[in-house]
Amino acid sequence: MLKIRPFDESDWNGVWQIVEPVFRAGETYPYSPDTTQDEAFQIWIGTPQATYIAEDDQSGALLGTYYIKPNQPAQGSHVCNCGYIVSETARGQGVASQMCEHSQQEAVRLGFRAMQFNLVVATNQGAVRLWQKMGFVIVGTLTAAFKHPVLSYVDAHIMYKILVT
């Protein structure tokens, strides 16, 4: 069973082990493959309004993490943005789906009215399918907006979901 809870400072080493390989691969997030641990901490923990941990409630193993933050300041702050990463060993087990469900509930609890993903890399077909399954729609496609380390310049989608009407 999966337990999702707020990040605690003692979780950082485990979160870094989840985040680092994804940043290093450079295939789904726009951060430099050379991002340092301190920079990653600022990106994933320091800047967001909140960060959460998905863990196995039996073993306590960290299976994934996500953050939530306003997508824009002031007049756009009612729309949130989230980033999700699942541990390599936990992929395909529904962790991302559960984190996305949790994030939508947390977003509403925190006063957000909608959620927007700004840069869903089109070649990340699993994420695109999952977000669509979760009710997000592609509201725009940015041609060649992401520099993939293997495929060169690929499209990226902006995906959006209204949470509160």
C-alpha cells in the first residue's frame, strides 16, 4: 500500500536518489544534467509551496515524490504547477497515478482552482497518456521546445485541468 505524506528534511537523501537519475538523463525535465544536489534541493524542495513523498507503508521505501507550487505569481497564482518523479524501481506500479490524484486533492485544499503542466515532453508518451487519463487536456503544443539528449529538438505540451468550477 502507498502512503503519501509531506516531505521531511530527513527524506532529502532518498529524494535525491529518485530525482538525480531523471535530471541526469535529461529526457523529461528541462534541468541541466549537471544539476548539483544543492541546486536540485532548491528546485524540488526550496521553491515549491509543498513537496510530498510517496512511500511503501510496509517497508518505508521511498517510491516517488512530487511538488506543488503556484504556476504564476499574483493574478495567476490560483493555478498550480506540479512535478512528479517515480523511483526507477517503482515505475509501472501506479505510483504516479496515486501522486497525481493526491496532488489534485492537495491543490484544492491549498486553494488552487486549476493545475497546469508547462512542459510535458511529447516523447514521454507514458506521461502524456497518464495525464490525459487523469483528465488533463493538451491546450497547446510547443514545436521543438525541448532539447532531448538523443532525439534532438522535440515538441512539448502544455496540459491543463480545471479543479474547481
